[in-house]
Amino acid sequence: MAKDVSDPTKKAVERSESFTTVSGVPVERLYTPEHIRDLNYAEDLGDPGKPPYTRGIYPEMYRSRLWTMRQFSGFGTAADTNARLHYLLNHGQTGLSVAFHLPTLMGYDSDHPMSNGEIGKCGVAIDSLADLETLFKGIPLDQISTSMTTNAPAAILWSMYLAVAEQQGVDWKKLRGTIQNDILKEYIAQKTYIFPPKPSMKLIVDTFEFGTQYVPQWNTISISGYHIREAGSTALQELAFTLYDGIEYIEWARGAGLDIDDFAPRLSFFFNAHNDLFEEIAKYRAARKVWHKVMTERFHSKNPRSAMLRFHTQTAGCSLTAQQPYNNIVRVAIQALAAVLGGTQSLHTNSLDETLALPTEHAARIALRTQQIIAHETGVTNTVDPFAGSYFLERLTLDMEKGCWEYFDRLDAMGGMVAAIEKGFPQREIHDASYKYQKAVERKEKIIVGVNEFVMEDEPPIEILLIDESVAALQIEQLQRLRQTRDNGRVRATLEDLRRAATANNVNMMPSILECVRAYATLGEICDVLREVYGVYEEPAF
């Protein structure tokens, strides 16, 4: 039996004399109309569905349609993950979200030496079109929205998805979904990059152009603050760096000759939902307002949809604890509530066991039920932006916006985000914030229940999902069989065509990548060609 080792003589945790948000922002005892005397309803809020979209991008929000409920799914082989996708759909999930294992994210096939020990462990193993065919077996792609969490090889995996849709006889114009495709946050935070920044940005612009022309309902990027926050940033840093990444992508696309109102309506964003309920709601509201101003005043967009910030949210994996893991259900519920009250369009709730392993079916079902309970039992979907007018929340929103513009000024002065990354600016900002938070936890200025207070010993283990090495053996066997049975002459020809396209700076590479995929060239083979042409990025020491 687990034993509570809290000090019985201690009546309650002593409150700090300094009250702050999770990010360290001071919070006053009381907020009054004086705190929002500079708030102008028309300019700062507006009605839902109207500029500046602070209160939501749709007039009715969840009264007309709930957010898309996704659970991050991917483990083992494509067949394993296909079974999980069907399981979640049968339990009421309304959109798919696929996680890929580390070798795929880094552009390696499963039989590459760099893949040893990682096959199927942190996501599904995908080596070729054959794997993606299995992954989506029995799932009509014109009837479901799919999100794929991939960055450096995003164009390749998206091409595989398009090829599977072709096999199903689905018109690309009917496909809905998102590829993450956000390489800037990889250099800043997550570090699963392959190529240097400039060719990586070229690949992303190619997907913008191709999507605009052929797959018009697809979000060709999900500009992601999630991993910036997971790396230790504050809420403000997550907001500012994410939106400025969006600015950088637009600048590169315009530099390539794309019209902003052709591609900007399909830009989407991806935010973290942390524990501080009000700070998170303020972050989402400020994000919509800032983005509207960026698009209309900085880039002079004319299409209203270009200025509507649409975003997916995932609850904060970095907030979950291995100690007393059932507490994570409560954390996730509060974080998901913040995302809904902040007006998210799509939501993934983490499972209670994700600090220990990939989620079991049981844990994933509880996480999905959390969303369903919020949607159908709490009443928070009955009205739009219910906290609007709160003295505290509106002050937080205004301050979040102000801090965001200040970061923009610093990044502009550095010459943009690529230049700032090369200088190590966002990396250092995140490192400093992470260190400051950790010291606050160690001093017990920030309490983490079950970790630095309310601790228990001898906790019973919980069931976890184990991916053993038989998965690796099966995946490698299937890959080798593919190489023996495909038309290798066709593979070599398509890879050589890709090499020529990659060498010619003004050629969109998506058609060449698609031909490689259709020939069953592997993801690793395609990435190897691009590695030879572009080289591999090595982060400088900061």
C-alpha cells in the first residue's frame, strides 16, 4: 500500500508572499475596473466572429460546432496504430492525430543503424507508402480530418498521404487535415531537424504552393508553440515566438512570389495548455488579436480568413508527473478546460501514463472522455468567451499582447527569426525561463503535488504499454521484403529526378517527391538524396 510521507505536523502548505502565474507573472490581490481603464471594447475585443477576433473567430463558436477531438496516436507498426485509430473512432474521437517514431522524424529507415532501439517506441514506424497504406486501412480519408506530427520530412509523409488518397479514389480537394511542417520550432526547441534552415524553408514554401493549388482544404503548416513551451518557455515566450515564426514563414513565401491571400488562410497554429487556467485563456485570446493585427497591418491581407487565427491545442506533457500518475487526469482536465474557454478549434488531451510510456487503450479512453465531459456536461460550451469582461482576465490579455509586441520588436531588430535562431536568442530565452522555474520548484515557491509536496512512498506500479523488440524485427522484415519486390529501376529514376529538382532552386519539389513515394522509395532514401544536396544542420554551441 502506498504510504503518505507528508509531514503530519504541518497543517497546510505555507503560502508565498509573492503570488505569480506559472510563468512567474505577478498577480495582484484584487482586480477592479481601474485595471482595464485602457480597454476599448471595439478595438480590443469586438464580438465573436468579428475583428480583432479576441473573443473567437466564429460568431457561434461551440454552440454550432464543437472542437475536433483528437488523441495523439502512434506506436509499434502501422498495423498496431491502425487498430488504435479504429478503437478511438469507435469511442467518439472526431479527428485523427498521428505520431511518428523518432527514426521517421529524423529521416531514417527502420533498418538504419541510427534507428536501433527506437523502432516503434515513441510513435508509429513509417518507412514507405506501404506502411501508410496499412496505417489508414479501412479509414475513408474524405470523411475524416487527419493531423500528422512531422516536420523535417513533412513533405514526404504528406505525399504518402496524398498517394493513399489516390488509391482510395479520393479527390485531393476533399482532403482535410494538417501537417505540422514547422521547422523553425525544431531549431528553437524540439531539435528533430535534418537540413539547414534555408533549404528547409524552401521545402515548406513548396508545400504552401502545392497545397494552395491542389489540396485547398489542407492546412500546410501547424505553427507550433507547443514544443517551445515543453522546452521550458513562459506562456508569453510561447505566444511571441510562435506568432513570429508565422511571420517568418509568410516573409519566405512572399519572397518566393506567393500571394498572401492564396496561402495564409490555410496557416494554422498549435499551442500548449498548461496548468494556470487564466494565463492560458489570456494567451489564446491575445494570440487571435495579435495575429489579426499582423495580417492586416503588417502584411495588408484582404481575405478575412487570412487574419483568423485557427489553432489546435494539446495539454501540457511537461506538467505531468510519474509520481501519483492519476493526479494527471485532474491536470489534463483543467488544461483542456482552459483550451476550450480560450476558443480552440481542435484539442488533444494527454493520457495519465504518458510520463512513463505511450498511452494504453484504457488511459487514452479516459483522456478522450475528459473532452467529451467538458463538451457535454459542464455547460461551458453554451456561451462564447464567457470570461470576457473579467477585470483579471482582460488585464492578463492586454499584458500578454503588450509583451508579445515587445518580443516582435526585438526579433525584427535581429533581422527575423532565422537570424535570431542563428544568434541563439530564442534558445537562450527559453533556457533562462526553464532554469528560473526549476529553481522556484526546488525552493517550493511553486508546488507540484506529489513531487515537492504531498509526497507518497511505495506507490504501486500502473499498467503501461510496452513496445518490445519484436516490433523492430517485424518492421525491418517488411522493409526488406518491399525492397526486393518493388521496381528498383523506377525507384532509382525517381530519386535522380528528385536530385535534379532539389539542385534547381526555382523548382517545386512536391511533384518529384510524390513520384518517389508512388514508386515505393523509402523515406530514408528520399531524405538521403536531400541530405546529399543540402547537407545536415549542426546546431552551434551557445
